[in-house]
Amino acid sequence: MWRNSLLALALLAAPVSAQTPGPAVDAAECRADAALIRTQPDRALVFAIEVADTDETRARGLMFRRDLPAGQGMLFVYPRPQQVSFWMRNTLIPLDMIFMDARGEIRHIHPNARPLDETPIPGALPDDPDPARLFVLEIAGGEAARLGLRPGQVLAHPAIDPGIAAWPCE
């Protein structure tokens, strides 16, 4: 399922839409195998992803993988917003975990989760007034900082309810 890493790298920081003349993009061109994160009003990062949207795929996650190229990741989708916690059991590579609410807004980023560590990694900081998460994007450790990802940026993906999406799909 992993795509050619050159394609994924070519997509990173690509314009959201080459035909968009204005300063903001209201809707994203979404695909099930891509996670778009808007970093500026007219720019987004694009990650080639696998979707983990069943109990089985969420439980397995990225366990036993020996590498995760830049520009690729796994998007965990839950059936409803809830408090989530992750660990790194049987995960052999460091990961950045990007936790998002039901609107697709980044609420918390846990950088460089340590391989094989079974310490729980909560999806929200203790003072977060709304700790429920619907999406978690896992990418290679260190990539979130390198790419300038931060809370408040938004995800576009077909799994987000367009009626509440912070950045809806076209």
C-alpha cells in the first residue's frame, strides 16, 4: 500500500489548488488515501496514508514496520469522538502522533514517540477543555516539527463530516 516515496515527497507542501487565485481555499480536493493539512490559507501538506478505521486496523496500527518514509502515514478514524490514548507496543520506529477533533482541527501533537515504549500517550493535554478526538495521524518521528505542524491547523479528508469540517472536502 505504500506509495513511491518520491511521489509523496513531491506532494509535500504542494499548493492546495494551482487554479485558486484568491488568498484562501474554502474546500479541499480530498481522496481516501491522502491526508491534507492546511498550513497556510492557500497551502497544504499532503500525506499518502493508510486508513485505520476498524478495531482491528486501529489495534495493529504501524506495529512491526521497519520504516515510514517522509510524506507517508496512517490516519486512525474512530466511530465517534472520544478520549484516546496510544502506546508504542511492537512499534519499531519513532512516530509523531497528531491528534485531531471531529472538525479535523489539530488539538495536540506528541512528537517522537519512543519505539517499543508501553507508556500511555494521551490524545489531549490535561488542561484541554474538550479532550475528545476523532482522528489521529501518525507520521515519521520528527516530521511534525520539521514541517511546522502545530495545533490549530486543520485536516481535510473524506472521513470528516462535511457539515462540521473546519476545512471541508469538495
